[in-house]
Amino acid sequence: MIRAGSPLSARFKKAAFFSGTRFFASATEPIFFLQQNKGVHMSSPCYNRITFIGKAAEHLEPFFIALTSEENLMVFDEIVPMPSCLKDVFWGGLTFDDGKPQMFKFTRDPEERVRPLTDDEVREVEKTGCNSEYEWQQTNWGCNGIICDVMSYSRGEFAEIAFNTDYTPVKALIAELRKRYPDTQITAFYDQPYCKEAAYY
């Protein structure tokens, strides 16, 4: 992994031109991206480092670029899209008399910040197999999708990316990528200091 401030990182800066929070190298140089996302607060950051060796590394380069954008902090949706019916939906743990969960939705109305789902909305949400936006994200991404402190290195069929997620690693997302790119070696590592856990998977 090439870290900001290292001698190799400095060489990339000299070989590239700086634009916003990204470094673009020349056609013969590796590409190094850095984004700190200083405005993102995480209660318990979980460090993730993913390595790709194979053709998928080239295919995922636009994804790496998107990760470094301050305007797009939930780009996992570009890989495994979340059903729109789950947007802003949450379940507080309450159930109706028939045992079905009472689901609510955040609104943009300051006078009515949350509202119950309509019957049609409930039916759409039930099709997803999840009761909330958070549950779907944990099931399909492994985290809530918000990331920060992104660093990535890409050259040909080799790429490595590191970033922090909140509390949990992106195991579900990596499982999906391995299905899509069976001919690419994908190695993943995470370190969760709060839980005192660290492992390759």
C-alpha cells in the first residue's frame, strides 16, 4: 500500500498534476488517489484494504475515482444498487398485532420528520426481504456505505484501495465482487480497533 507522505507517494506527486483531491499520473505511471473526507465523522472507524490482481482492476478504476469524490460518499450503490423503496426507511423494533414490523420513513418536512409507510410502500419493501435501509446495507454491503480516508493505487491489472467504514468491514460487498470477477484475485483485510478484531478474508 502506498501511503500519503511516503517517498513513493512524493514521486507520484512529481509525476502527476494535482486536481482537487486526486492525483492523475501520466499514461506510463501508476495512478494514486487520495481523499480524506474530513467532514465525515465515524464513531468507530473500521480500516479496509482491498487488493485486486487481474482484469477487474482495470474495470474498477472508475469506481476508485468515484470513491475520491466528496460529493459521492456512498458509491457502493454503484456496485450493488439499493432498491429505491428502502431509501430513508427505518424500523424502530415495534410490530403490529399481526407481527409485521412497523416501518417508518424520514421526510424532508421539518414539521413531520417521520411518517409511517403506506400499504403500497410496505409491499415494495417486503419484496426486498429487509425491514430498513440499514438492514439492507449491512446484508448487501457489510456496512452503511459511508466511507472516508480513501487511498488507492492502480496500474494495469493491479490495484489496491484502502478506506475506513463505520464499525463493520465490507465483507458482503467483497463477496459480490468475487462472484462478478472469478478470474481476478481479490484479497481483503480489515482492522477494527474498537472490537479488537483484524483479519484477512
